[in-house]
Amino acid sequence: MSGVMPKFGPGAELDDAPGSRRIGAGIMAWVAAALSGLVLLLVTANILLGLWDRSLQVGVQHRAAFLTQTVSLGRIDDQLIIAIATKAVASHDPALDALLKRAGVSYRINHKANKAPAP
């Protein structure tokens, strides 16, 4: 070992190899400041994109819940229409017939199923 300690800190000279250019401390400070500014800009952009992504995810979750509810309400709607049509046939109610026709629902009465089998 040579006994010479490398010099660190503000007065240190950077010398990678013999005959290489020496970079001044002022230039290194500007490069460090520019890089730290770039890092700060990238971190800010990452935070903003994360917040934007979170709001998009919430919107997609709301739409998915709406679609799920629509499917389940469609099933209930079908059951309700069948119940009203069954009641309209059983009671021969013209008001229920008119209600179903206004909703675009048509039905057919199967007379064979209503008759009891002959003994």
C-alpha cells in the first residue's frame, strides 16, 4: 500500500486514469442538481399517475357492480313478468292483459295443459 489517502469531499479532484480530463466540482454540482430535479419530476409523475389509476379503477368497479346488478334485476324482471302473465291467465283480468301488452309482452294459453285428463 502506498500511504497516500485518497481525497474525498469538496476539494477532491477526480482522476480516473493518467491523462484524463479533470471534472470540476462546480460541473459535478450542476449535474447532481439536474439529476435530482429529474428524479423529483419522475417521482411526482409517478404519484400523479398512481392517483389517476386509482380513480380509473374505482370507476371500473362501479361499472362492474352496475352490470352485475343489471343482470340480477333482469332475472327478477323475468320472474315478475311470468308471475303477472300467470295471474292474468288465471283471473282473466283485462287490466293485466293491457299492462302486459303495453310492456310488449305477449303470451299464449295452452288449453291442453289446463284440462284434466279424461278418466
